[in-house]
Amino acid sequence: MLAGTTDGELHGSDATRCLIAPGFATLAGMTSIIPPPASPSLPIIGSDLRFPIRRVFCIGRNYAEHAREMGASVDKSAPMFFCKPADAVVSDGADVPYPQATADLHHEVEMVVALGSGGSDLTPEQAGALVWGYGVGLDLTRRDLQAQAKAKGHPWDVAKAFDHSAPVSALRPASERTPDAATVLRLSVNGQLRQQTRLGEMVHSVPEIIAALSRLFALKPGDLIFTGTPAGVAALQRGDRFDAELEGMARLQGKIV
Ligand code: MN
């Protein structure tokens, strides 16, 4: 039985079989006034099953060098979170359209953690057990809109939560392999290295991030967490090819179009 399942049972229709129950109830048996929205999901390395996505949480300023390059400082006692909608996830290496309303689209390569179970008010010791798998993703950012939001004290939604703002790789089950402090996270654009770090440079560890989120939200199976980006964020242009890697765990290649 794969980690994260409680009964080994598969959920969903034959067309999109999922390892855990999809995060949102389906409209099966009901008549809806508009076509029901598609249920976002990610492929799983070594499996035909999909991982259904419920929510996407992100932590900011989780690598000190990146916080410095943004002119911010790290507050270890107060992790900073924001969210993206589940349907912002781009899966299966699909092309990423250059978004509207920006002239400064930035890449932020990040380890992505997928939760197979949930909980509230967890300790870091309890929180680690929620992890079902790992991937690598890009927290795409409209940096010009973020700068405007910061200057005005406005929320970050328009900078972070736009359509196609979260390309994510296929997931590696934690039952198969887990990263450690020496695991390398990197991003190349058009064959040139842009960002590289070891996970040991994270300010808040994965169990600490999950525990902190669980004190703010009831976490559930299907939740994804972007765990922060190292230094080296920079602009992407139409035609750029990105190659993101969580060494030995997951890889994401794609193109901005
Ligand atoms: Mn980020």
C-alpha cells in the first residue's frame, strides 16, 4: 500500500483515478447549471494514478539570501504565508503562457511538498507524517505587481495567484525516497544556471512549515506546499526554456510561450 492511503482504495472515475479522495466533492448525480470545473491533479512518478490537488500554500522568505536580495529580513518566529488557487497549477510539463498585466515575470524555483493526510494545531514532530510526496515547482511571480502591492500595503494575490502561476513536476512518493539537507534544488533557464541551493539552507524545515500552517488552517489530503525559493530570482521571457530539479527526486522542464 502506498503511503498516505488509509484503506488502499482508489477514488474517482476510471478516467482520472486518484490515490486519495479529491479535495472537493464531485457533482456526480446532480445537475449543475454550468459545467463543473475540472479537478486539478498531478502525475505520480512510477504510477498511472494522479494526485488530486486541494489547496496550494506557499511560504515566503524561507532562504536568508533570497530575503536579502528582496530587501527583506527573515523572522524565524513568524513565517509568512500566501496561497495560490489549485487551478493555477500547470501539470505534465505543459507550456506556460506569459501572463497578462506584467512586464516582469520572475521565476522562483521551490521544493513542493504534497500532503497525504491532514490535521490542525500539529507539532513539528507530528507534522512530518503528513507528507505524501515531493516535487519541484516554480512560484511564478509578477514582480512589478508585487512591488506595487508591497509599496501600498496591499495583498499579494495579483502578484502571486494568477492563472498558470504554479508549474509543478510529477510527484515522488515519500515512501520511495526523501530529500535531506544535502539535496540540491536548482533551476536553469536556456541552459544557464539561475538558482541553486541545498535544502539545508531553508530557514523553516518542512515539519516546521506544516506545523505553522496547521495552526492557521485545517490541512487536508491533497494540499500542496511551496517551501520557498533560494537567491537568484530573475525575469523570464517568452521563448525561455526552464529546467528545474530537486536532485534525485523530481524534474520539471517547460517553456514560456
Ligand atoms: Mn516563492
